[in-house]
Amino acid sequence: MYEIAVGLQYLHSQNVIHGDLRGANILLDDEGHIRLTDFGLAVFADGPLVPTNRAGSTRWMAPELLDPPSCGLEAFQRTFASDVYSFGCVGLEVFISKFHVLRCLTVS
């Protein structure tokens, strides 16, 4: 999780919003280090505020992306905050995966 956070922090420091952070878009290199991938939905934070492609993985999307009006927003717009929400979902994904593996090992 630390290396994912560092990668996301770097992207944000460059004004890049990943836009589709999820487990399937996080890989390990030959040395076992994290590599963020799939920048097909990435946008520049300081770019024009135009509606962006709504594609992506809904299970990792922040509520304001799923239904902007219910969150007081006028339009769909990926943000640093929506990346951080996805990061939290990845953390939950990692925790649940580890819990499931440990449970299977103790039951067997």
C-alpha cells in the first residue's frame, strides 16, 4: 500500500489524475516493486473542466463520480479526491484478499 500511495502522490504532484486506480491496474515488477498502469482514463487536474469519459470500474469510483448531482456537483469530473477514494478501495481489496487467504489456510 505504501508504494501505491507513493506512486499516486507522484502522479498528483505532476497534476495527473489516474482516474482508474484498482487492483487490476497495479502490477509488480521483477524486483517486487509496485507499478501503476493503465493511464487510459488519466486527466490533467489543471486541464479544462469539460465532461470526461465516464468509463472506468464502478466498484472503485467515488460516489461523486457515480451520481454527481446527489453530491452537489454539476458534472462528472475526476479529481485527486476521487483517486484517493479509489486508493481506499484498493486497500480494502488488499485487506479482504489477505483475510480470505488466511481464512482458507486455517480452515484447511
